[in-house]
Amino acid sequence: MPMVVGVVAGVAVAAFLASIGLFKMMWRVAEPNEALVISGSKHRMEGLEEGMGFRIVTGRGTLVLPGVQAVRKLSLDLNETELQVDCVTHQGIPLRVRGVVIFKVGDDFVSIANAARRFLDQQKLMSERVHNVFAGHLRSIVGGLTVEDMIRDREKLTGQTRAACGTEMEKLGLIVDSLQIHEIEDPTGYIKNLAAPHAAAVQRDARIAQAESNRLATEAEQQSYARMAEATRDSEILQAGYQAERDKAGAKARQAGPLADAAARQEVVVQETRVAELEAHRREQQLQADVRKPADAQAYEKRTLAEAERDARISAAEAKAKETELAAAAEATRVKTAAGAEAEATKTRGAATAAATRATGEAEAAAAQAKGLANAEATKAKGLAEAEAIKARAAALAENQEAVVAQQLAENWPEIVLAGASAFGNVDNMVVLNGADGMADMFAKALTMGGTGLGLARQLLSSMQQNGQAAAEASPLNGLAQNQKVPMDEK
């Protein structure tokens, strides 16, 4: 009996343990961030069409029949996808929009069912699908906006993007928790250029503000330095005043003893001065009595004697001056008389000398005139004689020219021979060829030169004849003019 009881108890325990193990195998619990999708039986759930073919369990446990039903988990965690979308604005400016989308599977059964149908086996591709959806809508929305609209109102861009993607995300069973546009990149520099005027204005205002701040700070510093200098000056003035008072008090203290000694000494000097004055007065009175009175009497005596002597000398001097004056007047009269006589004698001598000089001049003038007339007559006679000689020679030349020429040649033949021989004067040795024949040839050439000279002499004499006639005609007139001019020049 006890054995039976043990067996029954063992069987019961085994059955209990088997029940527990079976229960554990059939029991599934959904975590807060997941949903259990149980397929294999038809279930009717609120909000879902009839006969969906699977059951959704969230936040609780459920029994699952192994081998009959399949259980899979769908994550309800947040997911994130980065957006890097190249867009073109309404102005045709290319931009790159960077952002992030945070999304998850919706908490309602409809969203879970939609997400389970689309992503249950492809939950890792969920971010890529969402990126594609948002990229397409973002390009479309940016194409209808300007850069200025995107910069000034990013919330508008975000709201339009979420609104455009909301329907598609709902179909996917997803909800968007957050959409943020982080950055708008501008490869063309349009945004930078658009912001340049504002940046320049801000920089200008900043510089102005900084300059104004520096000016105020400088003014404050200068005022502070001025107040410091003023305080230092006042302090130094007070210190100098205090020091002067201390020095003055010290000097008075140091001079107290010497001043007392000087006052005592001054009193002594005053008393001594009074004694000296009294002594000097006494001596002066004594001097008046002993010296001055006798000296005054003696001086009066000498002054009286001197005045008498001076008056005597003055009288003598006046007498001497009168005597001298009379002598000077007599001498002046004598000199005046002598001077008158001398002047009269000089006048007489001058008149005689002038008369003699005038007579001498007249005699010399008459002699010069006579001499000039004589010279003129002699010159006139000489000119007439030369004219007659020239005229006679001209007549002779006209009558017998050959004889005159021969005579002239004969008279001047030594000079002609000397002039011809001067050509041989510098010859030391002369060689004559052919002996006597050579000498004959040389003399013949010399005679030929003489004949040529004779012709030249004739021509010369003819020209001399003509010139002689002209000179003869002009000579008497010229001589007469000269004879008439000389006396006038000399006169």
C-alpha cells in the first residue's frame, strides 16, 4: 500500500512537472517594447478586418499551441535614419539638406498589423525604406520653395515634409516621432553671399560698438587716471604743507637759543653804541673848541691875504693886456702899410712882365709866319721844278724813247747786273758743260733776258710817263695848297 501511494505521488509529481514544462512551452509574454504576432488561427480583433489570420499581443502573456501556431516578435523601439538629400530650389539653386527622422511602429493594432505585413522579416531595412520616402517628398517640397524661405522658416519645411509623408508612413504602420533639418549645405555659395551684407552690417555694428566701448573705456580710464593724479597731487600738497610746518617748528625750536643770545647781544651792542655816540659827541665838542675855532681864524686870515694878492695880480694883468693891445694895433698898422706897398710893387712888376711877354709872343708869331711863307714859296718852287723836269722827260720819251730807255738802263746797269748775279750768289761750285760753248750759251741767255728786260723797261717808262704827266698837272696845285696851309697852321 505504501508503495502504491509513492507511485501515485511520483506520477502526480511527474504530471505536475510535465504540466509546468508544457505550460512554459506554450506561454509567451510580450515585452513593453515589442509586439507578438501569432499566426496559425483566425482571431477577431478590434479595428482589424475579420479573418486576418494572425493575432497581436502587446504588454501581456498568451498561450500558444506549439506546432499549431507560430510566434514572432515585432520591435516597437525607436528607429533613426539620416537624411542627406540633394535638392534644387524653385530658383534653380542646388542644395544638400541634412536631417534626421526618428520613427517607430505605431502602438495601435492597425499600425502593428501594417508594419508586420511589410517589415516582420525585414526590420533591418526599415530605415532605408523610410529614407527613400522622405527623400522623395523632401525634393518635391524644396523644389517649390526658395532659399530664403528655407532659411527663414525651417518649421514650414519640416511641417510640409511630415504632412506629405504622413499618409505613406501610416500605410507602413510607422509614426514619426521627430523630424529635424540639421543643415542646409550650399555648394554654390549662394547662402554665404546672401548673408554677406548682413554679416558685414553686423560686423560693422560690432566694430562700432567695440570702438564706442573702447572710447568709453578710454575716457573712463583717463578720468580715473586724472582723479588718481589729482588725489596724488592733493596728498603731496598736504604732505608738503605738513612737512613745511614741521620744518618751521623745528627751525624755530633750533633758533630759540641763538635768538635769545642774539637779543641779549643786541641789547649789549645798543648800550655800547650809545656810549660810543656820547663819547664821539664829547670828542667833537672838544675838537670844536681845540682845533676848529683856531683853524677858522687862521683860514680867514689866509683867505683875506689871498684875496688881496689876487686883486693886485688882476690889476697888473689888466695893465699888461692893455699894453699888449696897443703894441698889436701899432704892429698891425705897420704890416698893413708894408703889405699895401708890396702889393703895388707886385702889380707894377706883373704889368711889366705881361707887356714883355705879349711883345715876345707877337715877335715870335711874326717870325713863324714869315718862316712859313718862306717854306711855302720854296716848296712851290721845288714842285714847279719837278713838274718841269717830268714834263721834259715825258717829251723826251715821246720823241726818242729808245735813247731814254738806253740812258736809264745805262745808269742803272750795275744794279741790274747785281740783281741778275744774285741768283748765283749761293752757288759754291758751278760746272759748265761744253767748255767755251757752254759759256757762250749762258751769256746768250743772259742777253736774251736783258732784251726781255728792255721791253719791260719800255712799258714801265710808258706808264711812268703817263703818271708823270698826271703828277705834273696835280703838283703845282698841291704845292700851292701846302704853301698856303703851312702859315695858317703855324699861325
